[in-house]
Amino acid sequence: MGCCGSTERTKREWKPLEDRSCTDLPWFLLFTVFCVGMGSIFGFTIATGGAARLVFGYDSYGNTCGQRNEQIEGVRLSGLDQTDKKYVFFLDPCNIDIVQRKIKSMALCVSVCPDEELKTYQDLKRFAMHNGSELCSYELAGHKYPSLPERFDKCPKLPVPPSKSFPVFNRCTPVDISCYAKFAEAVVTFVSDNSVLHRLIAGVMASKEIIVGLCLLALVLSMILMVIIRYISAVLVWILTATVFLGSLAGTSILWWLYINHRLNVNETLSKETTETKDVKKEAEMSRDYAQALLVYAIAATVFTVILLLLMLFMRKRVALTIALFHVAGKVFIHLPLLTLQPFCTFLALLLFWLYWSLVLLFLGTTGNPVQNEETGLTEFQLTGPLQYMTWYHAVGLIWISEFILACQQMTVAGAVVTYYFTRDKNKLPVTPILSSVLRLMRYHLGTVAKGSFIITLVKIPRLFLMYVHNQLKGKENACARCMLKTCICCLWCLEKCLNYLNQNAYAATAINSTSFCTSARDAFVILVENALRVAAINAVGDFVLFLGKILIVTSTAFAGVLLLNYRQDYAEWVLPLIIVCLFAFLVAHCFLSMFEIVVDVLFLCFAIDTKYNDGTPGREFYMDKALMEFVENSRKLERVAERGRSRPTEVVSVEGAEMKPMVSDSGGGGDVGGETEAVGWGLDGGGGEWEELQEFHVYYLLAGVLVDWALGEQSTVVPLILCLTEDMVLFFFVYLPTSTLFLFATLLQQPSPAVVPQPQPKPPKQSASHAS
């Protein structure tokens, strides 16, 4: 049995791009029903008048402006005919509730918005008489405004600022928005001087052409980097490795130098002090605390540098695979140039959905039963009873459908890359592999995408809820509760990232073998576990190289911005445009290089499957690119040298006419691949090579930990050495060893299916002429 109760085959037979069939059909039906529910909410808001109230506006008595209304029970002045009064006018538009972000003023339907300032009640009367637009409450006669005692409560606050109708939504909006300064100051809390805000906005408006040009520059640089990264990947990786190690070594040296220098200065100062006063004691105590802090930082930096050096020595053989994958990924973008448009398509789809979702949310805000506000006495519309859960349903739809759109992008990219990898003759690729992948997704795999995105939604909803609770309780909860909340949020975030990575590989497995989500996730997980160290190398080195690429694009764009904006003397006029440009540059670089990262991850999964189930013999030829083939050959040579050094003979089967010899595997789940010969597919570094190297790393780490602990001890004698050895051995046996055992168990969990390697047929003995006759 597989996950979620699905029946699984005992042996996995990977057949790339064959046997295409529909996957996870029940989840597609469930997602379709959910989307129908989202559409039903939109229809409900229209049928109940919520959409009309938002678009046309409504007054404080529940009357929709611009149409005939029905009487609302218990609400006076409701049910009025407002056909001729199409605009909403607020008596006090500056009375804003900053917390709820809405206007608390009474609203009326008027026929004309005041286009000039009205300073007195006499002006209100004149405006009502000439324009037929009464700006006071409906029960007050316009010609009696100056003499009515209710004018202070039911007439607009004087002076009435000139306003004009807002397009589409029919609201009378003040021409001078200075009354919203309080609201702006509350939103932009870092601006204490309104003149600074005005100068920043003026700088943006004056530099809008430069901002657009710099944004286009960031876009062009991102596309260029995706093409040329294949040529500079090797240089970038080794420069990165050397920079990181030298930087950590320099940082550690500086910390130790600061600590030693501080200790010498303290000793010199204390030797000069002859009398111990209160201030001297306090200063000496502060110096000791500072020295202790420096010592802790220096020790931590030293441990980090030692571990980093061990990791670099341990992972150096796998950096070559990252370089080869980067090289092939660059070729993918040359053969599939439409991949560069995927971020734009995804962003456009998300933008359209978010606009629709926001519009429906606004409709829900004006939908429901009329309720009179006890504080203001105004009529508002609220969802009551079971209808209030529509908002929660709508919120879940935001998360699920957004994740669904992102998952469709991942599946589309995976399908195109899989088609590229498993097509031996690249000249026979489909005319538009991206379009073929989209059609394949829509025809067969929408259910798989819906299921994967739903799993992410199940993890994201609790995390967002805990973040909301944490923000609401900020400053009120105790330290323990705050720590627990942050821990839960962090754990859910880590789980979400892990599931995202697993989902991405599951989509790639589905694109390869057309299996359901659970089956694909299990198969991808087994492949990733068998290649755990290579996965770590690719994610660590590759992600950091891509991060450096993002920084390169941002810094280049910022440098160009400084050159173009340096003619402005006032920094406030160009700092905001520069910040906007840098943010946009990072966003664009992140979108494009994240696409590059997805391609690299899919290529690695294809490479791992290729090397596991193919060995280069006739009928089982490799699909991989020339760069990856060179990596395979180099790895084989190194492996043979290592085998000779250990004096362990390895049996290699030679086949006539084979493209390559069978690879000797260091996979833990190898088994017999060919008849009686133990020749396992190369390249998985599972329970054999990976297990041995993991043990080797643990031994190195144990020895380094013992030496560091002993060297930093107060007394470097034999007794502390024994104590350090005992402590680190306990950690080794109770932490590192169980982890390695679990790793080996997971590697051996899935044995690859046996495949028969064609054996050379013995030549028949030559018969003599006499015998033949």
C-alpha cells in the first residue's frame, strides 16, 4: 500500500514519456467543486446587492445610490428612491478610523458633488437651491439650513472642501487630500515631517523615466545572466568556495585578535591603577564581560570555520556535478527560450486572480443583513449566521488557488525539462515543448497539482493563523508563550519549505512516469535520499551561486541608478527611486533565477534516474548530456583509483558494442543488476559510498570537536581531554550515529528493480574441415 491508501507496484519501472494517463482524478473533481464554491460566493454577492452597494455606494440608512430601494424594517429613512442621486457624499470625510481603515462619517446620496468650498450654512442653502443637491440629512429642508438646531449634527462640517466624483465608484472625493495627512502619518510611521514625504514623492515623479529604464535594465541583466551562467558557473563556484572559506577564516582571526588585544589593554590598564575605586571596579567588570563576549564569539567562529572546512573537504567531489548541471541548464534555456516567459505568465495569472479575489472580498464587505451601529447609529451590512463563514472559505481559496497556480508553473517547467532530457536527438524536440507541457498538464495532471497545492495549504494556514495570533498578542504574552509561538511558526515554515521541495520533485516524477502524486512523491523521495549528499551540495553551492547572481544584478542596477541620479544634490530626491529600483531588480532576478533553480533541480532528478536505471550498454543507453557524461567518466576514473588503493577488486562486465561500460555503483540499494554479476547502476552514492563517507565525516567531526573543546579548556591537561572525549563520544553515539543509521535505513528502504544486463555470448568453437564434411 502506498500513501493515502493507493495501491503501489512492488517494483518501480521508470518509463520516461510513456504510458501517459490521468492522475489523481478525485482531487481534480474536488478542486473543481471548490472553485465552483468560490464562484458561488461571487454570484451571491451580486444577487444580494453587495456588488451594487460597493460600486454605486450606499448612504447611512441602507439606501443604494442611483436606484430605487426597498424599505428596511426598523431603519428610518430607508426605502427611498435615489434614482437621481448617484453620488455618495460624506459629511466629514476626514473622520477616519485608522484601526478599522474606514470613514466614520455619515454618508448621503446626492445628485451633484460640491465643486467649490462652502464656508457657511448660507452657502449650503444656496448650493441646495441652485443645484438641487441637499448636503444635509434627508429630513432637513434645504431652505431652512441656517436656522435649524440639528444643523450641527446632521450637516457637513464647515468648511466643506471642494470635491469631485471618483470614477467608477461614484464617491465625492475631496480635491485637497491634506485632511488625510493623519492617516498617512499613521501608515508611514517613519515620516515625522510631511515635507520629507512630499520631497520623496516629488523625487519619484521627477525620476519616473529613469526608474522605468533601470527596471528594464534589471530585466535584461537577469535574462543575460541565465544564458551566460553556463559559461561562468565553474569560476563562480570555485570563487564562491574560496571566498566563503577565506571570509570565515578572516572573521575568526579578527575576533581572536580583538580578544587578545582587549585582554592586553585591560591588563595594562589594571596594572597602572593603584587604588581600587567604585568606578574602577565597575569598569573592570564591564571589561571582563566584554572580553568574555569576544571569547564566545571567537570560539563560535572557530567551530564554524572548522566545520565549514570539513564540509568543503567532504563535498568537494560533488561540486563538479553542480557545475555540470548549471552548464546543462544553460543549454535548456537556449533550446527552450519560452521558459523565460514563465515568470511573466505566472505573475499575470496570480495578478488577475488576486484582483478578482480582492474585488469579491470588497463585495463581501457590503453583503449581508443591515445592522445598526450602536456607537454611530449608522446602518452597515454584515454577514451573520452561517453566511459569515463565506469569508473564511474565500480566504482559504486565496491560499489554495495561489499555490495551485505556482504548482502549475512547476509542473509545466518540469514537463518541458523532462521532454528535453529524455529526448536523445535534440533536433526531434517538439516545436513548442512548453506548450506541449501545458497541454499535457491540462489533460492529465491537474489533479496531481491540486493535491500537491492542497498539502501546502494545510501547512500554510496554521502558520498564518499563529502569526496573526502572535501579532495580536504582541506585548501581552509572557516570554514562554512568545517563545512557543515563534518555535511553532518556525517549525511550520521549515515543514512548508521541505514540502515545497518534495512537491517540486514529485511533479517532475509525475512528468516522467505519469504516476499519481503519492507514488511520485515516494519515488522522488527515495531518489533524493539515495543522493542525499549530492542534493546537499547542489542546494548549498547552487543556491548560493544563484543568490550571488541576484546580488550582482541588484548592485549593477543600483550602480547605474547612482550614476544617473547623482546630479540631484538632495539625497531625499533620489534615495526613494533608488530603493524602488533595487527592490524591483531583486524581484525580477529572484523570479528568473528561481526558474533556473527549478530547471537545475529537475535536471538532477532526471540525471539520478538515468544513472540508476541505465548503464550505457545497448538497450540501456544514457540520456544525459555530454557535460554530464564527462562528469560520469571522471567519477568512474576516480572511483577505480580509489578501489585500487583499497585493493578491493571490482568486477566490471565488458560488452561488445556497448557505448559505455556498466558503472560501478556506490548505491546502498543496488542489488544484482545483471544475472549473477553484481553490476549496479552508477551515481546514487547511497548506502555504499555515501554511508562510508558519512561515517568518515562523523569521525573527522568527532576528532575536531574533541581537539577544539580540549584546546579551549581552562587547563589543557590529560583530565580535561578525557572529559571532552567522553562528552563528544556521548554526542556521537546518541546523535550522530542514530542519524547515520536512519540515513542508511532510508537508503535501503527501496531496492531498485533488477534489470538484466545483456551478457556477451560465447563464440562457438571452430569445427575442423574433416569433421564438417
